[in-house]
Amino acid sequence: MTADRRWRPLESAGTWEEEGSPHNRRASTSPSSTFHRTSRRANTLPLVARRMRRTGTRCIFLLLSLLLASAAALPFVRLDRSAFASGLPPPSQAQLPPSASSTAISDSMSSRYWNRETSVSTDLSGGPYRRGARIICLSDPTDANNVALYGEGAALPPGVGVLAVGATVEEMGGMDTLRGLDPNVIFVSHPSARAPLAELLRSLPGIKYVHARSAGIDFITSDGLAGSGDGVILTNAKGCFSSTLAEYSMMACSYFAKDLPRLLRNKGNKDWDRYNVLELRGSTLGVIGYGDIGRATARLAKAYGMRVVALRRHPDRSYADPCCDVVYGPGDIGRLMRESDYVLIAAPLTDATRGLVDAAVLAEAKEGAVLINVGRGPIVDEEALIVALRDGTLKGAALDVTAVEPLPTDSPLWELDNVLLSPHNMDKTATFLREATEMFVNENLPRFVHEKELLNPVDKKAGY
């Protein structure tokens, strides 16, 4: 009969032994009932070596099987091959799908930027401040949204004081007066602040920090700001407006997918007209300008089951992003248009993005595509957009921003049935500007006086 060859530990030799082996004293078929330890030690060594080799081979096989099974379980990631061809780094662990490592890298990158949904305030109240913040405000003195900064009873952090408030240098007492006050921080919220800000930066060498109360800084960009040097830090209110604009963008997708104009017409006509609708699940959202607003929208789109294609100047920064399936560089805007059922423009207005979406780009649009713009109006060639809406190149457009605001009454956009218009107010909640000022007061001013890294740094030359 074949011996039972189950594996069991060999007690003295420190390895594994087969039951039924002639060298196993419990299963031995030897007529002698006496087991001699001296001979066992001598005879067991070659056996131990053989058993260890056999066991090691099985362990290696088991380990390789586990590794292959783990690799097969990893989700497939599509990366933009053209990005690598243009000199971007090859995929690394940080560019794989969501994991402990990729999440940590993503969190590290996003920790420099404020987001009202995800950021946690850092308490810097303990310990003495290292420098004071002497602030002048290019703002309307009556702006109630700035109450946290210069309103009656404003609770400013230790070491912080507001020296002057006004829309112009003259309203703040003149340049000679300001020089005597020796300010080192400028807070900007007035829409006509471009020229006075450039004048202040030119005349006040003590300025170290400029903060804009908006996410976009196109209303203050100038050669003076761009050339102010590394000694002047610029930050903005990025992260304070993204959630409501993301909600609007998804509403705009549904507006066209479910044909809301038809529903409203049928209701007005008391017409019980049942028609087919589109679902967002399985469709593709293309995002031009994958910053805070673009990513907030992508996060909601993923909840709807949409595929997300992103376009940004530095695509390598989003390879590990779980909200985006593919990341393209600026040269692939046509590719994004051909793939996308809905195209969201969430880019800032800069010299590089002005007129970016022109007639040639619109001609690349996928059949039945919808354009949504929550960035800035001049990013789109408006005349080419109107042509594309009229001839059917685009199914429709949802525009929260236009090239000229307010939109002139003679603009054809008012008359087009396939256009959803809003007066640049889809981020205008009752508290959004007040929250933007509070972010400056509660987050960045404490960091400034304690000489910590400021949130939401902006490239003064790039414009975002």
C-alpha cells in the first residue's frame, strides 16, 4: 500500500517531513522500536537539505502565483502616449490608479491649495508671530463681503492690521501717505484694480504679498505684476467657488440630455408628449482646464458613471487622479473634442487661452456635442461658436460667461434655442464672496505672520 504522504513538521530537525517516511519515527516501518538519536542526526542532514530545496521550490511557485494574480487584479490605466512622446516622464507608481501611494502623492500636491469641501484649517494661534501683516485693501470700503477683514469688530489674527481701504491710491490717502505706513500686504477685490495695483507695486518696495479675492486673476494681470519678482507672492481664492460651478455643469449636461426646453414647451402646451432621452452614464466629459473647478466637476461626473478626459498644461500632475480617465496635453485639444459628448471649459483667461476654442477646434467636435463654459468668455471665439450652433456642428451650449459682459442685447446668443444662458452668476451664492475673504483672513494671514507656506500660490507670469 502507498504510505500516507501528508506533510507534518519534523520536530528535531526544524524542517518538514512526510508521514509514512522511513525516517519518521512515528510512522516508521522499521522492526526496531528504538530510535537512535546519533544515527538520526547523521542521516537526517542530507534529507533536510532535500526537503528544504523541495519546500523552497514550492514556496517560490506559490509566491509567483500570488504576484501574477495580484497583477491581473489591477485595473487598466490609459495614459496619453503623446504626452510621453513630448518629453513627459514615463508612468511611475504615482501615476497608477488610486492606491495608498498615489493618494498620498495626490494629497501632497493638493495640500498647497484650499478647497472648502476637503481642506482642514490649520491652527496657528499658538506661539508668537514672526512678522506683522500691514495690509492695504484695493476694495470698496462699503463692500459688506469684506466685513471679516475691515468691517466693524473684525477679529483679525495677532500681528495683523488694516492700514487703508480704497478703490484707488487717492482714496487711500495718496502714495506719500502709503509709503509712510510701510505696508507689506495688498488685498484686492475691486474689479478695476489693475492699474492701481501696478502703481502700488512699482512705488512700494516693501510689498511681500498680494491676495486676490477671486479665483481668476485676469482683472489684475499686468507687466507690473508679472515683473514684481520672486519677493512678491500672489495667491487667490481658488477652491471657494468650485462646488457650485460643478453642480451647474452637471445640470447643463442634463439640460441637453433630457431636453428640458422640450419639457417646458410641452408643459406650456399641455402636451403629453413622451420622447426618448439620453443618459449621462457611459458618455464622455471633456474638461479643458483641469484645475479646481474642472476636478470638482469630474468628481460629480464620475458619480454619474461618465468617462472623464482632461486637458491641462501639465498632464503629469493628474496621472494619479482617480477622477480622470485620460489626461492630455495642450496639443491634443482636437483629440479631446472628438472624444467628448460634453466639453467643459474651466480654464483661466491668459494670453495662451484667449481664443483657444476657435473655429478649427469647434470643427473637431463630436457629433451631438455640447459646449459648457464656466471659465471666461474670451477663451471661445464667440462668432465661430454661433456659427457652430446654427449649422449643427454643436448640439448646444451652456454659457455662464460671454466675451462681453453684460451680453449685448443684439447678440444672436439671446435668440438661439439651443443655448442656455446665465449672467455669470452660477457661483454667486449669498455667501461666496464673504467666504473668500474669510479664507484669506483665517488661512493665509496666519500663515504669513508665522512665515509658513501660503495656500493657493499663483504664477504671476502664467496668470493662474
